[in-house]
Amino acid sequence: MRKNIVAGNWKMNLNLEEAKSLAGELKAKLDQLKTGLVGDNRSIPEVILFPPYVYVTRILDLFPNYQGLSVGAQNCHHEDHGAFTGEVSAHMIRSVGATHVIIGHSERRSQFGEVDLLLAEKVKQALKHGLTPVFCCGEMLPERENGNHFQVVADQLQKGLFWLDKAQLGRVVVAYEPVWAIGTGVTATPAQAQEMHAYIRQLLSDTYGEAIAQQTSLLYGGSCNAKNAAELFSQPDVDGGLIGGASLKADDFFRIIQSF
Ligand code: PEP
């Protein structure tokens, strides 16, 4: 069965003290949830935190051998090592104990010119070094308005992922993040999210077979918050969320975690 996942993308926010305090608060709440002190502990999703690179080890240190919580990086370089000043490789990220990496976030695509072929190289690096790629796809507003959103997402998946073999694809998490919903306060409706997720799952099934399609976690991202998460996550093909703004507040993020 595929996993439910709630992932927090902290982007370029928080100083170290704030980051530690957010993670610490979250840990206290998760401890209470796991031990049945608060809420319903029957449907706890996997939680993944994506702090800025410089905090990754510090956040990992707060969760030694903690079941169900992972830490990842928000990006990686497409080469193993070398003269790439300012960059961080998948190999380095794995070597400090992180397990996941976001690849293809729309902010990387639009602000840093990351194109599909480069993203495919990053996916290759992540898998080579044992990281789980959380691969983002999603259309811009004019593309949806023109009715091209399915084609845009299909292209991104074709070029970024669909050259992988079955075993490799089985290690990927996909996040559908319509660009018009990211950080805007405009959320896709549950029906819009479900429609696209069902489409992505069908593409996975057509390309890799039904078993892989059914085991791949598909996350929704884009102004998902404590109020709308439950309805989004109740859609049959929405397996959780990649959360930006609302992951910066422990209370809100925890409520999202409890939304299954
Ligand atoms: C994101 O950046 O991945 C994201 C979903 O952001 P937000 O939740 O703030 O829209």
C-alpha cells in the first residue's frame, strides 16, 4: 500500500534557533500523538522536513532514530562533486543522514532556470546516492486557462522521470504543485487536485504498470493549510501534501499531519 506523507518545505526561512524550536515543538506534538496523549494515532502519515541545507544536520540531531520522521534537502546539484562553488551534491546530503530531496520545485524551475533535462540528471544523482526524490510538477495559470495543464504535467513527468526503470521509479514520490497555487492563498479545489492526481496515476500505470502506479505516493502542494488539508487528503488519489507556508508554524503543520 502506498504511504500517506506530509512534507514541510521551509524554503529560505527561519534562523537556526527558530528552526530548532519549530522542529522541537513538532517533535513534542508527534510524541503525544504517537503515545495516544492527543488525537487519533491510527493514521499518522510519514512526516518529512525539508529545512535549508545548513540546518539539515541540526534538525536530524533532534530526531535520532525517530520512526516515521525523515529529513531531506530542498535541492541538490546534478554532479557528484567538483568545482561548483556554492553547490551541494546528493552524495553530501546522503552522507549527513538525510533521506529525501525535493527536485523540480517550481521556484527552482522559474527562478533558477532549471529545465527538465537538468532535473532528470538531479533525479539520477538522488537515486544513485540512495535519496528519495520528491519530484515536483505543475502548470502555470495561463497553461491551465488554455486547457494545457494535463499536457504540461505529462511533459514534465516524461522528461524528468519516465526514463527511469521500474525499480527506480518505485523509489520516487511525486508532488503535483500547480504554480498558481504556490504561496498565493489560492488552493486547487479538491476536485481539481483529484482530477490531476488521477491523471498522473493513469500515466504511471500506462508507463510502468498498475502495481507501480498504485504504490507511488502523490502529494498535493499549493496553499494547503490546516483548514483545507482534510478535504484535499480525502480524495482517493491524494496521498498527502507538500506544504510551504503552513509548515512554518508547528500548530498548523501538526493539524495538517492529523488531517487523514
Ligand atoms: C511549496 O512551495 O511547495 C508550497 C506548496 O508552498 P505553499 O504551501 O506556501 O503554497
